[in-house]
Amino acid sequence: MKNKIKNLSVQVKMTVMSLVVNLFVFSINIVLLAGINNMSAKIDTVYQANIQLNELSASLKSVQDSMTEYLNAKTSDSLENYYKIAQEYSELTAGLSETVTGKTLDRMEFSIRNMSEVYLDEVGQTIEAKRGRNVEKYRTRYEEATKLYGYINTYIYSLNNEQFKENSENYREMVSALRTFETIGNIILIAVIVVNVLLILRLTAGIIRPLRSLTGMADEVAKGNFDIEPLTVWSRDEIGVVTTAFNQMVVSIQNYIRQVRENAETEQKLKEKELMMETHLKDAQLKYLQAQINPHFLFNTLNAGAQLAMMEGADRTYEYVQVMAEFFRYNVKKGSETVTIGEELELVDYYIYILNVRFSGEIHYEKSIDSSLLDVKMPSMILQPIVENCVNHGIRDMMGKGVIKMRVYGIDDYACISIEDNGAGMDEETIDALLNGRSLKGEKKDSNGIGMDNVMARLKLFVGSDDVLSIESEGPGKGSRFVIYLNNDVRETYDV
Amino acid sequence: MKNGRLRLSSLSIWVITGILAVLTVLLIFYYISFSTRLGAQEENTEYERYYAMITDDSDSSFWQSVYKSALASAKEQNAYVEMMSENLSKDYDIYELTEIAIASGVDGIIIEADESEEMTRLINKANDAGISVVTVYSDNSNSDRLSFVGINNYNLGKLYGGLILSLSAEKSFSKGKIRVVVLTDAYAVDTGQNVLFGAIQEAIETEPGSGKAQHPPIEVSMYSVDSTNEFSVEESVRNLLVKGREELPDIVVCLNEIDTTSTYQEVVDYNEVGLVNILGYYDSETILKGIDRNVIYATVSVDTDQMGQFSIDALSEYFEYGYTSQYFTTDISLINKRNVTEYMEDREEDEE
């Protein structure tokens, strides 16, 4: 039962409450009104009797008058009138009490009733005597009747008085009773109002209590304290629903906060890792810078070697050392700069010279250059590695005469650099690997440190496109051809 | 409720509701009791027979006492006695009241009769109408009345005579003779009074010789009191007492309550206490006080209870058996200074 009440909605609760309260007041009112009504109805009946008596008195007078009239006039009209009135009077007296009781009023009615019978009889005899012209008789009868008339009148009057006395008594009592009734009624009504107020207070308190704790908790949450116990849900009404929702909300917020915290922690860790990597990078760069000292030192010593050869008069040694020094200087100076095709070609020249000294002129280097394209910009250290690749993979192990052909020409807006050998050639797989920047096996030995993958990557970055280099080979043993497509517009005058 | 501001245990709610319910029940109870009280103000018992009591002075305590007793015994026998003049707005004499009673169709009439012809006629008329008539206190011996209920006037006269004699012996009357006045009803053509008067005279005359020598001769006379209207009694009595000392009566014998009370009052008013000795009738409170204060020498107490009861008994017996005694004699007793306190105490006890 209690649970059922708890599960009602607030609206139903309120409605039921006001209904109960109003019904209570209403029923008390009904009782009060019924009492008062009943009492006033009694007061009414009290006077009803007096009215009836007055009618009786009037009727009696009519009887007496009609008799007198007949005695005076003796018309048939008055006789008829007399009969009618006498009948009426007789009917009226029939309503009076027939019995003798302890009640004065009843006994008086009894007397009036009997006297009226005698009186009517007397009147009847008077009329008869008059009709029979018995003067002596009707006169005495008339006197008798009149005497009785007087008595009855007195009785009616006295009865009226008695009744009035009793009624006044009743009335007084009734009025005082009414007052008492009213007072008690008012007290009860006031008590009912007090009880109602108490009831409403109690019931509304029951409704408001969970709301209050809810607001308290909401305040806590608003202050930022999410670490709260979930509220107890007392009922399944609207407030119960809100409380449940609030509890869920708090739980969700708690979960969310935990998640955010965890995420922050992960991010922190990632940042730390990144910082570490950066440190490593810096460290690597430092080591790289330290490593750069060596070419300078080599270049300077080579220069010193060249001057020594010149002073001793060994011209060929001098030239060789000079070219080597130039080659390394280029490496040191332009290692990370953008250069022109001309400068790159110069480095290739040095390289070929060094190789030919080393391998006693086995490599034929042919050049066909469109000189208008010499000042087109390109990244440094591109052509020499390609040439080195051609020498190492193409012609080094070749029987016969190795030829490297270098051509620079323009097609449309492009400046093309073609490097061709007549060496070992390449299969499709190798070409694909080279184009996609994968380093070849055993590449690094004997090179000056820059691999084909590096070349490819830098070229692609410089031009901003993948179609910067094409490698062609008609198969193993048939040589290979590298073609670089550079943008013709990028010249020395521009600073990239 | 944790904050406790509106804490109301369900117990207190129930207590208040309970009080309220009790109040409501009280209100309803009060209302019902009031309704029934209003309905049952007078008893609703129906009575088989209806008697009328007709007396000349129905308001006097003597007749009220008789009526009370009659009513009580009538109710025992399922009858009701009505004091006819009560509740009527007009004052009718006993003849008119008798006529009314006859016309009202009562079953019996108890009447303080007189010996007048009119009374005889009315009693006979009632009898003809099938209404039995009992005369009480004073009779109409010529009529067809059923019974007479009253005191024995001869005995009463003897009693008064004895009282006069003892008074004469007790008090030293300096005058030549002792004047005794018996107050009688001027209009009563009543043999009872004559019997009584005769008995008084007889008692005085037959006084033993030893007593006669000790007091002057006693002269007994009658004095008619006019009782036709309310004030005439007092006037008559005053006329008797407003006289020179020589003519003042030494002893006044009163034969009813009104005469006694009036005489007592006049004697006090005219400062004649001690000069005029009163022999009273009946034992109303005023009369008892008079004895206590030495104004009234003695009074006769008539047993009014018996009077009322016998009247009803006579009627009932007649209705039951068809006949009844012609005479019912009620007891009389003497009250004087010696036993008046007793009576007064008894009266007070009765009233309580």
C-alpha cells in the first residue's frame, strides 16, 4: 500500500490530497448544514400548528355567522351556506386529537373536538327548530350554541396560547441549541482546517524532502564536488525520475572526468617521448656537424699536397691532387645547397677524371650539352651519385670499353639531363626498387656516402612531383639510361 | 525529514484526527439528543379515561395539593385528571367549567360543589350524559352525584370548639365576653357549614363545668365572607377587623385556606396580633409560618393526598364495579405551636 502511494505521480498525490481535504471539510459542512436545516425545519412546523388553529377559529366563526344569518334571514341560500361551512368545520375538527394523553395540547384538542361535535349538534337543532318555527326552542338552542361557541373559542384561543407558549419555549431552546451547534461546528471547522494544514504540510514535506536533498546535491555538483554518494530514490514519481536522472548524470560526469584524466596522462607520455626524440635528433645533428670537419680537413690537406706536388714539379700529381681537392670542396661547400646544372656537370667531370686516373682511363665520358640550360637550378650532389651508380653497377665489371654519355637538352618547359651507360643494365625489379627509393644491396661501399634512394627523395622534394626521374634499360647487358626532368623556369637568377 | 522543521509524526496526525472524529460524533450525538428532547417534552402516554377537576380556587396550594394527589393516583389507573381552569385564557366559574367539561365529553368530573340548584342541575345533566360526578370538599347532596369526598364537618366543628375552649382558658380575656366569629361563605347554600357551626356551638355548650368558671362567656357568631371575586375576601375580612377594640372579635375561625391567609395578613397589617386569635384551616407554608410566629393559634390540616386519591378511587370503583361509596371521609389533624416545627421540617424534606 505504502509503496503504491510512493509510486503515484506528484500530480496525483496533490490531487488526492486536496480531494481528501476538501471532502473532509465538505462532509463536516454537510453535517452542520443538515443539522441547522433540520432545526429550522422544526421551527417551521412549530408555527404550522398555530396557522391551523387560526383556520379552525375562522371556520368556527363562519359556522356561527352562517347560523345567525339563517336565523335572521331564513333564506335557502344561507341555509345552503350553513351546511357547507358546517361540513368544512366538521372536517377541520376531524384532524384534531382523538385521544387523551399527557400532553396538554392533545387534551385541549380532544376537548375542542368533542365540544365542536356538541356545538354542531346544537346548531343543527337550532336550525331545525327555526325551520320548524319553534321559536321557544330555537331561542334556547341558539343560546346554548352561542355559549358553546364561546367556550370553543376560548379553548381554541387558549390552545393557541398554549401552543405559542410551548413553541416559544421550543424556539428558545432550539435557538440556543442552534447557537451551541454553531459553536461546536465552528470549532470543528477550525480544527479541520488546522488538521488539513498539518496534513498538507506533512504530505508536501514528503514531496519536497527528496527535492531538497536533490537541490543540496546539485549545489555540491555546481561547486565542483563530483565525489558524492548517489541519492536514495524514495518514490517513482516525477521527483524520483529526476533523482534517478541526476544520479546517472553524476555517474556519467565522474566517468567522463576519469577518461579525460587518463587521456591527459597518455598525452603527457607521448610528449615526453617526442622530446626525447628531438634530443636524439639534435644529438645526431651535432655528431653530423662534427663529422663535417673531416672533408674540410681532407680538402685543406689535399690542397697542401697539390702545392707540394707543384713545388716538386710533379705536374700530373699536382693536377690529380688539385682535382681531388676540388671534388671534395664541392662536397663540403655545396653539400646542402641548390646548384646549377653547370656546377653539377663540373663535379661529374672531376669525378670522371679521378676515376680515369684510378682505373687508367677505362671510362669514356661523352657529353652533349645544351649550354642555354646550364644555369637551370637543381639540388646538389645528384648527377655524381647517378654517374657513380652507373660506374659501379654498369661498367666496372664489364669487359671492353665502358662509355658514359651525358646529355642536357630541353623538351617543352623541361630541362632534361640524360645519363646513359653501356653496362650491365637492369631488370624491371631493380628499376622499380630504385624509383621507389629502396636502397640496393651492398650499395654503400665505395660510394661517397650518398645513395640512390637519397637522390630520388631529394629530387622529388625539389620538383614537387614523382615524375622527376625515369630509368630505362633494355635488359641485362644492354646498358641503362637515367633521365632527369627539371623545370626549365627555375634558373640561377631566382633564389629558391 | 532531516531538517526537522516540519516534523510531524504520523501519530500526532492520527491523534488530531481522532479528536476531530470524537468532536464530530459529539456534535451528531448532541444534535440527536436535542431532536429527541424536543419531541418528548411531554409524555406521550395515552390514557383510557379522562376526568375533569373543577374547583373554585384552583391556584391555591390546597387545591393544587389535592390535584397533584388525584393526578398521581389517576395515572396509576390509566386515567388523566385535568384541572379545568388551568391553561384557559378566560376565567370561567365552576358552573361554566362544568358545562365545558360535559361538552368536552370527559369520563368523570371531580367538583368542589355547592348546594345551589344550578349545581344540582349541572350535576344531573352530566349524569344524564353518562358522566359520573364526584363532589369533593363541599357537597351537593341533592344531586345525582356519585360520591362525596371530604372531611366530616361535625368532627371538624368539635375540634374547633375544643380549640376555642382551650384558647379561652389559656388567655386572659379582660372583656365581658369572648367573641368568636366563624367565617362562612356568603353564597354557599351549604349544609356543611351549618353542621360545622352547630358542632362548634355544641362543643362550647357542653364544656365541663370546671372550665366555664375560668373564662367569660363565649359568644359564637357567623360572618359571611364574600368570595365572588378575587379581592372580595380580603375586603370582607378587613371590614371585620377594622373596628374599635371593643367590637373586635377575640377569636376568628377560618374554614378555608384563603380566609385563613387573608385574616392572618390583616391581623398583622392592623397590628392586632395578640388581640385577635386565629384558628386556621389547611397547612400552607404561609399558615405554618403564621403559627410559628404566634399569629395563628392553630390550624387544621386536611389530608389533601387522601382527598385527591379518594376522588379518583370513587370514580374508578364505579367504572370497575358499577357502584361505590357515597361518602369518603378524609383525615384531619391539628397543627399548633407545639408541632408546627415538625410539619415545617417535614415539608422541607418533602420539597427536597
